[in-house]
Amino acid sequence: MIDVLLVDDHPAVMEGTKLLLEQEGDIRVIFAQTAEQALQLAGDRPFDVMLIDLQMPEMNGIDLAKRIFAGVPDAVILIYTGYEFKNHFNLMVEAGISGFVLKTANREQLVTAVRCALRGEAVLPVSLVKQLRKLSAPVRQNETPEEKLALSDREIRILEDIAEGRSNKEIALALHMSQRSLEYGLTGLFQKLGVKSRVEAVMKAKQLELLGAETVR
């Protein structure tokens, strides 16, 4: 039996993740809703893999992972996040974390991530690898705006929906994701665009020609 410690403060995410993983039959999920609970559980019993939310109320997932490694040096930890936060990539690697899994991952992707981490393999979404490659590659004269910003198809879709005036709830439903995951995604998107609000994001996207003229209202 593979024991997985899931650290997240969002009950719906926890229950959904537990359901997906335990359908395998050989995976058992234990919950921790706070950093304190996670540290207590990690110290009390061994876990094969730990899935830790990046954004915890009292401590971010990377700092929590460091605390766990201090007591359990051979722990296998994956960051569980609602969006691809490449700004944390170097910190994640330096901490000894095996990789990260998106909360939008389907059952096959989630299970594969857990099994790969258990085998000592790094776990990174292909989309992140592409982003990191773009960041290190020479700038091409014919790059499109979205390529220069390393925007994903999902982020372009979110921008289009914002421009159409749809609420976070409506966008989350359309993209089959939780509102919290969408909010994480918006935070990352705003950082890429260098803006602080939905209105500014639409204006910037229009300036960069990321949206068609018929989309922006």
C-alpha cells in the first residue's frame, strides 16, 4: 500500500484528490489541513509520498517541505498547486522537492506523478518545461506576444473570458476547475502581464494583441 500525505486547506480539493488516488486500490490518502498537522503526521509515521499545497495560510508549501526534510531527510515531496508558478522553480529544486502537480491534473496524471516520485523521478508538467526552455532560449524576432510571455492556451482562454465580462465563478465552471484554482491562475497571469487587476489585464492583453478586436469589450 502506498501511503500519501495530502496537505491542503481546501476540503473540496482534498476529497476530490483522495477519490482520484484511492481508485487505484493500492494508494491510501491521509489528510493534513494545516502545516502543524502535516509536521506532526510526518514525524509520527512514514509516508511514501507527500502532496503539499503551495499556498497554505500559515506557511507556504516550499517552507513546509523544508521543515519536513529537517526531520525526515528522505521524504518524497511534491508541491500541489493550482497554477504553474515558475518563479518558485529554483526554490523548489534547491529544497529537494521532487516536482509539482497541478490541481487541474486528471486521474491518470495525478497517479503517474505519485508513482514517478516514488521511483525517484522528477515530476514536471511539459508546459512548465516549455516555459523554462523559452526563458533560457534566445529571443526570436518573429515571436508572438504569447510566446514571449510564455502564456498557455488556458491563460489565453481566461483572458478572453475576462474580456467578455465573465465572473470568476463562470470561468471556473467553464474550465472545470475550482474558483480557488482559478484565482491562483489569475495571480500568475497578472504577474506575467505585470498588472494588478482584471481590467488592467484586459487592457494589457489588448496592447499586446493577445486578444482579437472582436473579443475585447
